[in-house]
Amino acid sequence: MSIRTNIEDGSGNGYLAKVSPQGFLYTQEAPYPPTDEETKITVYREFLTLNNDGTTTDMRVNGSTTPQEFYIQAEPNVDIYITTVSFIIAGPGATLNEFANLAALTNGCRFYYEDNNGEINIGANLVSNFEFVRLCQGNPSFGGGASAFLANNVVGTSEAFIPVFDFRNFGFKWGLKLTSATLNRLVLEVNDNLTPSANLTGFNAIAYGFRRVLT
């Protein structure tokens, strides 16, 4: 014989959970945080830096002989959830088929993350502005014709492509997780000579999301 059970609030008010005829439990998100819990998340905004040195944000480096890795890595006492990564690729007169205002790259950049499954490529052979825009699914979409996806006067008077990669579009509800006290990391690898020039005035990436404090 089955036992009839109910889910009831714990404050003695007699509020019962409801189930639909199809067997779904009705729930509702509160429009405000619970008053009896401390805040467990903090804003996360960090540049990808050379060898995770926390300082070198400029990706205009020579990676033609030895690949140069810009990355962020898991921290000891918090989980990091990365929701988006914002790229800037700047050069005067830049067009989609170039990299900034240089010719399309020979080897290209590689964008990947590393977790318990090893290295997972997000995008390889990123040789042009268009390949970065395509990687980010045309986000944000603005402008038209020759100025599509192109923002003016981003670095001095240089135009720039500013694509944003969103992990939530790929099934990561809370973003890419860099688990506490692991070697998990998110990497942009440079495999060409991208040293600063008049045709490449800016190249960097910033990760956005939140840190979850472990309790």
C-alpha cells in the first residue's frame, strides 16, 4: 500500500507544493535573494593574460615560433563560472577578411578550454576578423555593408571588431566552470607574429561571469 505524502513549507503555515496533471511540480523563482543566506557569488571580470601572469593583457605578441598562451585558470577557494568572453581586434580600415588591418593569418589563433576531459577546442585556425565574428555567432550584430560588426574609434581612431562569445549558447546554463583547486583553464593561443604595428593597434580578451564562494 502506498503512503500519501506532501511537500509543505517549514514555517507551519500549511502551504503545500502543487503538481500538474502531467506530473510536473510547480515552482517559482523568487524576484529577490533569500534573506537567511549570505551572498555566495561575486562579480568576475578578468583579462586573459600571458601565461596567466595577471599583467600582460596585450595579445600582440610573436607566436610564430613558440605558441603564446593567454589564459585564466581556476582559483584555490572559489569556483569560477565564465558566461561570456569579449574580444577586441583593432586596426585602422579593418575589414572582415583581414586580421585587424593585416592580411589573414597563416596559422591563426586557437580558443579552447581545459578540464578533466583534456583540451576542448572551441575554435581553431581563427585567421581573420570574420572567423572571430563567426565563432561568436555574429554577436553583437550591428552596422551593415562594409561597417558590419565594426565599431569606430575603439583604440584611438582605429576601428575594431568586438565579438562576444557566450557559453550559455552552447548548453552551459551558468557558464563554463573552472572548478576550484584544479588546473581548469580557458586559453587563447597565438600562433603567428602579431607584434604591435600601425595595422594592429589592439588585441585582447576579457572574461565575464561570477565567482561562487565555497562553503
